[in-house]
Amino acid sequence: MKITKIEAVYPTYKETLRTWRPNLWQIIIKLHTDKKEVFGYGTGGGGKSSIEIINGHLKEFLINKEINCISDITNMFDRLFFESIPYGRGGIALMALSALDLAIWDAYSKYKNTPIKNLLNDSNNHKKNIHTYATGNNVNQYYSLGLNNFKLSIKSDGNFDKEAKDLITLLDNIKKNYNVKKIMIDCYMSWNREYTKMMSDQLSDIGIEWFEDISTPDEMLVNESLLSELNGIKLAGGEHDFNYNSFKIMHQKNIYDIWQPDITWCGGISSILKIIQINKNKFNIILHRGGEPWGLPIIQSGIVNNMAELHNPKNKKLDLEQWENQSIEKIEDGMLTPKEYLGFGAYPKKGLFNE
């Protein structure tokens, strides 16, 4: 497979985006090959800044390159990572690299007429059905879709005493009104270590599965492990640790029970494969936003945990604003069944590229 052209766009999102997202949300890549009917599509964060990195630098290493095996893809990731070191090693540079890597995997799967899950692992280990959890606070909506595991977004403003009482009341009401299997809490880097210990004491009888992103990635990496101090509640994190080398520190210092790399931010499938190798089956790997098309074939392949995050799902088709999502067969009783497809089973909406 020869890469002949790369297009990158930052679409206009109608859905409300907050904080950093309006200007730095997901770009879309269209990768052309020497087979006119075969294109690869990928996505990654960074908005117009990512597009500048791709058009201004990274795509020069891709045009007219031959991709004939998986090692060619992973070697290309290594080359792009190295070339972006002066301004990268994380952040937007890795977001841009993610979009390119995913587009290459998408194209290669179609070119070779082989599903990505087969490229990653022997079919004997594939998962036909995938466990799910919904992230967000509209529990009633998620429950109506047949979902029964929920991750609540609980960002602190520093009033810990009041927030602790409010959170306990909220959790009690959810348990009372819904047949819930698991509840998790996403703290968005707003809890401190002492507050986390205190909440683990108060919530130990409620059955919280994990606390996520209790503090900043750097604060977590430089301090000692908390895993033995939380009354059996697990710690999850890693979505903001774009550089796979950070996961080496996580492994050495037992920072998290659950690793959560985001495939569209950390460097795509090629980076995920490095993270899996670093993990050595010691910790669980549950992909951040793994229920999106870019995570499903990895979960299906069996090389990460069988659990897909559905971020604020609106319906059972898991519609995406800028994509035709053709990856979902059905969702029933919290289980997602993907369709059979090549690539990621997702195609940009009409009009995004000059088609």
C-alpha cells in the first residue's frame, strides 16, 4: 500500500463544547492510497493546531511511503514521534500523530481486506460482545438505553465537606432508583490525595468501582502510590498521559489499578501496542472512550480489557456528529455487539472533504 495524499480538516461542531474543546477538538484525516477506491480515515485532538503540525511537518514523511506490513505502520509511528520531539513528546503533537496513525491502520485494513481485530490478534481470542459503561450525569437517559454501569463526572470546586455530603446523597438516590451494576467517579484532576482517602472511607460501603483522574498526571507520577490506602476502591487514569513513556513510570510506581489511554490522543493503535507491552499484564487497560469506532476493534481483539466507555450516549446507534458510525450492531442489557467491517467502520459525513 502506497500513501499518495493526506487531507486534514477541522470540522465545525454544533454540539456544545466547553473549556479547551471549541478550538482544540477532534480533527479528521483522509488518507489516499494507490488504490483509488481505498481511503483511510482517522481522528485526533488538537483542532487547527494539529492540522498545522500535519500539513507543516509530519505529512512530508508519509507521502509516497510504502506500507506492506504491520511493522511498517509501527515503524512509521516511531519515525513521526522522533521527528516531532523538538515540539512534541505529548500534547497536541501526539494528538496529530494519533489521527495519522489511525488513518494508516484504517486504510491498511481495507487495502488488505482484513479486519483490524484480526491484524491485532488471533481470531480465537476475539470478543463478540463488549461490556459497557456510560460516562456523564444523565443517568436516566443512559438507563433508558439499556446501560447499567455509570461513571459520574464529579469535579470539585474545593468545598470538600459539602461536596462529600452531596455526592453520598446522589449515589444513594441512583442506587435506590436504578438497577445499577457498577458506579465510577471521574474527578477531572480536582481532588487532592487527602480528600480521596477521606472519600474512600465514606464510600467504602456504597460499592464504588474506581476513582478516576483524582489529580494531575504529573502530581500522580512524582508521588507515591495510593493504591493500598483506598479501602478497596481502585484508581484509574492515563487519558492525559499521551507519551507512552509515562506508562513506564506508572508501572514502576503502581500509580493506577486501571490504565486509560485515549487512542485518539496518545498516538493511535501503534502507541497502544507499546503501552500494552509496557503493562506486561500487570494492570487493567480500559480504553478511554473505547466505545467509539477507534476503540472497538482493539477491545474485540482481546488485547485490552473487555470494557467500552460510552461518552454521554444519545442513542443505541452511538451516533457521532461528524461521522457515519457503522460499527454498532446492537446494545442490549449493557452489552455492545459490533458489526463485521473493515477499518474502523466509520466514515466522515458528506461534505467534509472535496468528494
